[in-house]
Amino acid sequence: MKAKEKQMPINNFLFPLLFIVCATILEMVNFLYLFKGEGGIVLPSYFLFDFAIILMLAGLIFVVHNRVAMLVMFIFLIFVQTALNIVNSTMYNMFGDILSFDLLALGGEATSSITADVIDWGGAFLNLGVFAVMITGAILLFKYNKKTIKIKYFSVSVIVIAVFILFQSSGLGFYVLQQNTLHEATVGQSEIESSDKYLWDNFQFKLEAFKKFGNYGFYTKSVLNLIFDEKASDEEMQYYVDYIDSGYQPEDPTAPLYGDNLIVILCESIDWYAIDYFNTPTLYSIASGNNSLVFTEFYARNRTNNSEGIVLNGSMPKDISITEAYYNGYNFDYALPKVFKATTEEEAVATYIHCNNRSFYSRDITHIDGFGFDYLYTREDYTGEQEYGGWGKWITDVDFVGNLIDYAIPDSERFLTFIATMSTHGPYTYDNPYYKEYYQIYQNNFEQYKAWAEVNTPYFNIPEDENDLALFNRYKSAAIDLDRLVANILAELKERGRADDTSIVLFADHNSYYHDLSLKVKGIEKIEYYKTFAYNIPFMIYSPKLTGGQGQIIDTFCNTYDILPTICDLYGLPQNTSLLFGYSVFSEEIENSFFVSHLNGMFTQNIYSLNISDIDIVGENVTEEEIAKFKENANNFFKKQEELEVIYSSGINGTIDINASFV
């Protein structure tokens, strides 16, 4: 009996093949555009990871079988890849970073700083143009290609399943094959810096991993890492408990500020050029060494949540959020608020103040129950007359903190107060109605300031371009608000009789990255990411008691990781060196200070690297010994980072009670 012929639309085969071609082209467009300043990278080094996942997705398109559903699935997958390309081009243009799942875990906070005026429209239009051509082609194919092929000996279902299995097995085969070709460290090489297999396993260098493994490889492995995150075995648990206990350092009653009060001010987006004699006289006085320690070689490059977390905890996880760590059972025993309150027999109160939503970066979860703050005051607690006008149209810091000043500076209790500012955050593309007075002050001072800046800060350029100058002027005006906040705090301390036993730590979380303002003022091109001057920002400690009225300019390299160890050193706080990534500026170990950004890159003031192996020399007369020390410190940092990831993922805590001496 003659087999009955069946018809199968040829589009059922063409759509998966079209997806493979289009996905590969989009990947090429993405790489050529993103890394155009790096010699034109066309495809990831290990493209088979990309190709394997693309094949598997093509198999999913094929198995759908229904022609309308296939078209919809094709459009959806190509749209997701296009959208991802646009997001990554914007983030790379803005931060030098790409989207990752640790950012997605943060929710809207991670993308709230991306406004229409900072979108990389060049990358957006390029990707949308390619997307439009691809979708048009797919729709035309769907509409006009009615050809079929005849199936004689097998049912359509058998053909569909067989081809689907072929796609999946081929994709899986390519995936495994590529894994087996990953470069591994050879004898005499550091695994961290030289092994692509190590990079594949933990994505220690995020952008480097993206370049080598591609869109599909990078995000697929990221998902697998989240699902199969590393947890300590029962045998390893004791090792990590002992590891934490071994780092415990008890309080030191002989420390110069032991038992005193502390105010920490995170100065949002503050660059050194935000401070000048005419517009910010209080900050200028502190930055000049008036009753203060000024750290002129302080560097940082992170988002605010990372900078804040590092200062409060001395370290920061890479792969999971601190919120996840809290839910995993990690207790943050050595966070600043907890160790501050564990010092001396006198009771102390720890307060956090920030002019944003209570839930922003889940601070309502981590800061009270996790870090140990007693009170969390946010925009919900503000009772003043100003109103939040949307992202960038902030309530002034001076008014916000002034409204909560009784909580910021208690009359009698020993206290720690952490204030995160907002006024200088940006964007700087529109006027804030509450800054009207600041704009006028700055305008009145502009000519005098300009003449002063030419002589005193010639390494900063006041923009000549009209649009850039407008951004600069708004930023400088916003800095007046920070200056008034600091002035008011100093006045309140004096009025309340707390000036003699209170010191203030002021530090910038990052430079004024919005609209590349910092780069323009510092005369640095976007592709010159290795110029560490871009990340040189303020860190100062105002403390008449500590300085004896003299003040000191300190030019030792230090970074965000060194702030908590320095505070612990000055205040004699108990600390845990196993959990600290930095060193006290006043210790001999500060020569090992080493900064690794959660955005991208690692550096000291003279050396920059993306992956340890490839070194950019920034300073003069850098020796081979210094390069070797740089690599050694980098490897030590990342080994410690690995330990922290396991500790946070597994919720491992030490056994030493930091309050034990008072029980």
C-alpha cells in the first residue's frame, strides 16, 4: 500500500535557521558597537557557547510547529536580544558595565539612574534598525512563502521530535565541546588571572567573561550559577567558622577616639572639583586640613549601594545581594553599627538617615535587622515643607537632615549616625526648584570662582561647551547644599555640646558619572577608562580632637575598602580581618591597599587592569616589583572574595560574641 503523503510548511525549517542567522548577526553588531574602541571585537572568544544556546533556542522555535506561534516566538527572542543589546550599550556607555543578574536582583533600583537623557541612542537606533530589518524579513517570509515539502514515510510528529532532538543534542554537544577547550592555567601561572576555566566557573571578571563567552553564553551560565550557587559542605562549614573566628580583633581602649561619637556622611557623586573657596566654604576649609585629615589619594568606582555596603561591612559580595545573605542566615556581626555599639560599657544608638524610600536597595530589611542600626529615617519620615519631585528632583539634604536633626545628633547618648546624601546625585539636565538660591549664589560667584580655579585647580576644566557648562553649573550649585548640610551639622554639634567628642567621616561613593561630567572636567576620554585620576575623589575626617587643631594632608593610596578598618583603628572598635578587604590607613599593611570595582576593573593610583594579566601603567617610574606586588594583591583579593561568597551564600557566622566582654 502506498504511503500517504503529508505536507509540512518549509517555513517550519526556515524560521529556526533564520533565528540562528539573525541571533548571530545581532551578536556581531553588539560586539562591534560595544567594543569599537578596542580593535573591533566581532564575536566572543568562545563563540561555541553562544552558538550552542542559539541552536537550542532554534530547536524550541521548531518544536512549536504552529506557524503563527513560531513567528511570535522568533520575534520575541530577537526582541529580547535587541533590548539586551540596547541596555548593555547604555550601561557600558554610562558605567563601563553590562547588565548582570546581580543587578536584576536589585530590581528597579539598579536601573532607576538610567534616564532618557543618558540612553546610548546611537546603540539604540543601530540595534532597533537591525531588529526592524530582521522582523520585516520574517513577516514577509511568513506572509508570502507558502511552499511545503512532502513527507512520505514518517509522521509530522516524528519529524518534529527528531529535528528538535537534533537541535538540542547538537547545542549540548557544542556546549560541552567548548567547555573542554577552555584555557587553564599552566605551571607557574595564577589560576585566577590565567585560567578561562576559572573565569567560566565564577565570572570573577564580569566584562572579561562577557567578552569571552558572549550574550547567550554569559547569561545562560549566570542563570546556572544562580541555581547552583556554591554552598559549603558540612566538612567545610567548620573551616569557615574557624576562618571567621581567626580574624577577630578585640576592642582597643587606647585608641584616640575610643568612646567618642561618629557621624559618617556618604557624599553622593562628589568630586574634588565640587569643592571650592567661594561656593562651598565649609567643605573647602575641611579639605584644606582645618581640624581634619584629608586623604588626597583616595579612589573609588562603584555604585552607591556597593560603596555604602563596603563602608558598613568592610567587604561586599559579588554574586549575591546582602539581602540574600541576610535571608541565608548571615548575621553581619562585624558591621559598623554592631561593633560601634559593642565598644565600651556605655550604651550607644546607631541611626541611618537617607532622603530616599525606605525600601530602596532593601534598606528596610538589611539595615535594622542585619547591620544593627536602631533607627532608619527615610523620606517617609520627613515632615518638612519640600516635596519630592521625581528622580533627580530631590528634597534638599540640608532641609531633610535638618528636619531629623534631633535623631541625627542625640543630646546625651553616645551615637553613630550614617547620613547618605542625594542633592549632588544627578542627573543635571534640569533645574531643581529648591536649588534656586544655590543657582543664584553660584552665578554671583562664577567669575571669581573661574579665576580662582584657573590658578588653584588647573587640572580641572570648566566646560566651554554650552550644554556641558549647564550640567557643570547645576552640579556645582547642588554641592552648595551639601556644604550647608555639613555647616549645619557642625553648628548643631557645637550648640548641643557634642563638638568635643564627635568626629565626622566624609567620603564620596563615586565620581559625578552622570553625562560623563567627571570625565569632561578631568579631560579624560571615555575609552581611557584606565586613567585612575577619573576615580580620585574626596575622603576626609573632621576631628579637632584627633588633629589637635593642626590637620594633616595624607597622600597614601587608599580606597573605599580602607574606610571601615580606619574607623575601627581610630575608635578602637572590635573588628574581623577575615571579613575586611582593606586596611587602616594608619597601619603598615596599607601599602597593600587594592581596589576592585563591582563595575569593572581593579587598580591602585599607578596601575590599572581588567583581568590581572593585562596591565596598564598609569603613573611614572612603575617598577617590575610594583607590578608583581599588584598582581599578588589582586590574587589575594579575589581569593578572599571567594571565601566571602561561600560565607554569604551559606549563612556562615563565627562563634565569638563581640559583646562578650560586657556580659
